[in-house]
Amino acid sequence: MISSEAVPFAKTGGLGDVAGALPLALGRLGHDVTVILPRYRGSEPALASTDRRVVPLGGRPFDVAFLVRPLGENARAVLVDCPELFDREGIYGWGITDHPDNPRRFALLSRAALEYIRDAGVRPSIIHAHDWPTGLAPLYLHTRFREDPLIGGVATVFTIHNLAYQGLYPPEWLPALEVSWDLFTPEGIEFWGRLSLLKAGINFSDVITTVSRRYAKEILTPELGFGFDGVLRRRAADLVGILNGIDEERWNPATDQLVPVRYTADSLEAKADCKRELLRAFGLRAETPDLERPVVAIISRLVDQKGFDFLGQVLDELPRLGATFLLLGSGDPGYETMWRQLAAGYPERVGVHIGFDERLAHLMEAGADMLLMPSRYEPCGLNQMYSLRYGTVPIVRATGGLDDTVRNYSEKSGRGTGFTFEQPSGAALLRALRRALRVYQHKDEWRALQQQGMRQDHSWDASAREYVKVYRRAAARHAAFRPTTAP
Ligand code: ADP
Ligand code: GLC
């Protein structure tokens, strides 16, 4: 597996969670998995200079070392240490500016990963790449490594975690990435006059997956295809939606060491202790009646995808709903300011923490009563699944993976696991919030709702088995069309 992020080494969002957890789940099923990612600043110490070697790319030598780290049963990580490209602030960029040499950085990741695999001397059954940063890996397998006796002809799977990030760059980059101009066509890597690393991943892989069934359908439409719907429709027969699981060890309220009190579905009253600690962490009062007021949490990248624009339309209404709102996130400076101002205006009802904080994210899942995720689109979404597990009721827009994982609660039947709404509008969001706050008043009903959510199974096991099916399908297809040259 090749990825730009994987926990516990590097994470900016759900990709890191998935690329860290899926290898473990596959390993538990008895498969042997290596996930290859960069060594970024701070994730692991650099290797001594004697262990280094040269990986050429686009006519330039890069000084590289490979650090092997055990992950779990049958699974390990290999960190590509190339200080010139990766030992700097920020995984993709700094602040809101991307590193200008990202095409080179991530091309080198793909290139170095393939060299590592080849030199390890064991032909893998599958090479699985994730998102635009690793889109060149399948392409390189078709070009530079095509005739390689060990890895030439290995089947490839490419997973789309978010179609909006397309790795678009001016075509002048092609020589530096070692991609021939012949491939600068719509069937290759060209996308409206630019090159797209995402497109390379889609066009050169045997099977393409994305992270929920509903999103797999949505990306075939102009509305959520972000210009790639045509490209994907051409490959619709090879496109599969597999819902992400969650790492049930990392996100388990019964064993979580990052929260003050642990609990299960049968000891939900312990959530009150977490709630008290949570309110204090945000500098809010944590006595009655503040403790009784429902806490609505938001843990998110602050970007348009997550619905902050239409949430912004009704922002001033929030503090008047009778709940406390706590936000943890960072991203678009406009949204950061919007939330800071809200907290300044309503210091008793709104708490804001701008930044990335794993411990606080756990405390919020444990201590909040509800989690709000009003995404415009959501390939899968993980927080709503963490929330279900922690008895924190999700309020989500019915899109992508949110729709596949949260069942709208019916007050009539008492069935459901959260509150969903359809329209991407402030009014629809407020209606869902009000509905949730109404049910919250009925303690027994609310507890039953929490417990229904906690009983859902979102473990990786079932999803990992789906991936295995996809791997087999890719390998079989591949063997049928392109005879391998391997021994
Ligand atoms: P996305 O990958 O689109 O950001 P997901 O819901 O799939 O959305 O995954 C987000 C992951 O990142 C979750 O594990 C969430 O807890 C975490 N996360 C997001 N923002 C923060 C933050 N500010 N601090 C800590 N964790 C965060
Ligand atoms: C992306 C998506 C998110 C998904 C995650 C992991 O970041 O935005 O919905 O859960 O990838 O697949």
C-alpha cells in the first residue's frame, strides 16, 4: 500500500486513519501488508547517512533511506526518508499555501515505493495506492517498471478518498516527474490542459474504489463528480464503493486512555464526567445548569466541503437554541475567524479551539451529547462513526458515507441512530438540530437512541474482506489481459 498519510505517523484527516487501520485489518485476516509513506518532520528520527541510497527522478538524484516500523500482526510501515523533500513544516503545505514542489515530492514517494518493493525481492499480489499523491504509482508500473521481472504486471487498486483533490499541475512538470508527453492525453494524465495525478491513478489502475457505496454513485454525476464524472463513468464497471471501518481499539469508550472516564452502553452515566472535563477544557463553566445543557460538538477541517458556508447563514441562531456548541478544527482563515467571533460574542454558549488536537478530539467524542456534521459532500466521514461508538448522537446531512452510516431517527417508531437532513441549507440544518434537542429532553428515549448507535458494527473486519475481494478481482482481471513477465 502506498499513501501520503497513515496513523500513527502522519495524519491530516480520514486518509491517515484509513491507511493506518486497513493494513492492520488485512493483517488480522492473515494477509501480509506493507504500507509505504513519507517520513515527515517529527514523525520518526532520520536514519544514519550510511543507510542511504539514491533514487533518481526526472534526471535528478534523491538521497533516500527506508525506515521499517512494525504496525501489527503481519503489517508494517516503511517510511521513505528524503529530507530534501519531506523534512519541513506541513505535510502538504504550510498555512493555506501548498508546497510548490508537491508534484515532485509525491512522485518521488511513488517512485521510491516501487523501487523499495522491487528491491525487497518478493513480488506483491497487489499494489494499492490512495488519492492523488500516489496516483503516479500505477502509471509508473505501466511505464518505467513495465518490463521489470519482479513487479512488472502487478495488479493495482486505487482508492479515491476525496474527488475534489485532483493533484492538478501545469504540464511543464511532466519531464521532472518522468512522465512522457505521449501520456498527456485525456486517456492518460491530461485534464483540461493540466496534468492530474488523480487521473493517472484512475486511468492506470485495474480497479478503483471509493469509501462508501453512496459516494461511488454520487461521483458519477455532474453535481458531485467535480469534472471527473465522465472519466469515472468510462470506468464505472471497475468502480467499487467500500465503506471505511473504524479502528475499534483506538476509538473505544471502554478502553480509551485519552478520556478521563471509560464507559460502555450500560454505564452511559459516566459520560457526564467526560462532559464536565470537556467543558473545562474549553474554559466553560461545568456545573449545573451548564452541565445539563446539551453539548453539540464539531470536529472538522474548516473547509467548504464540511458545510461551513450554509452553517454560517444561521450561525447567530446557534447560541439561542439552548445548547452549548464546541468546535475543534482548523483550515480556511475565514471560517476560523467566523467561529472565533461567535465564541467571543457568546462566551458561555460557544467554545472554539482552532488547531489539530487528537486528545481533545477523543474527549469531545466522549463528552459531547451530539456531533454535528453538515457536509456538502462526504466520501465516507469517520467522526460520525466514532460518535456512534461513543454514544454521541450524530446530526448529519444525508450525503455520501454519512447517509450510509447514520439512520434518521423516527420519533414514532423509536428506531434510528441519529438525525439527518437533505437540503444543504441553514434552515434544514436548524430543523434537524431542533429535532435532536427535542428528543434530548426525554432522557429514556435519548438513552435508547444512544444505545442503538453504540450497537452498530463499524469494525474494519467486514470492509477488509471487501477489499480482499477487490484485490482478487483486480489480480484476476490483470492476469487475463496482461500476462505478467514475473518468474
Ligand atoms: P476528512 O478526512 O474529510 O477530514 P473524516 O471524518 O474522514 O474527514 O476524518 C477526519 C479525521 O480527522 C477524524 O479522525 C477526526 O477526528 C480528525 N480530525 C479532524 N479535524 C481534527 C482536529 N482539528 N483535531 C483533531 N482531529 C481532527
Ligand atoms: C477523505 C474524505 C472523508 C473520508 C476520508 C477517509 O478525507 O473527505 O469523507 O472519510 O477521506 O476515507
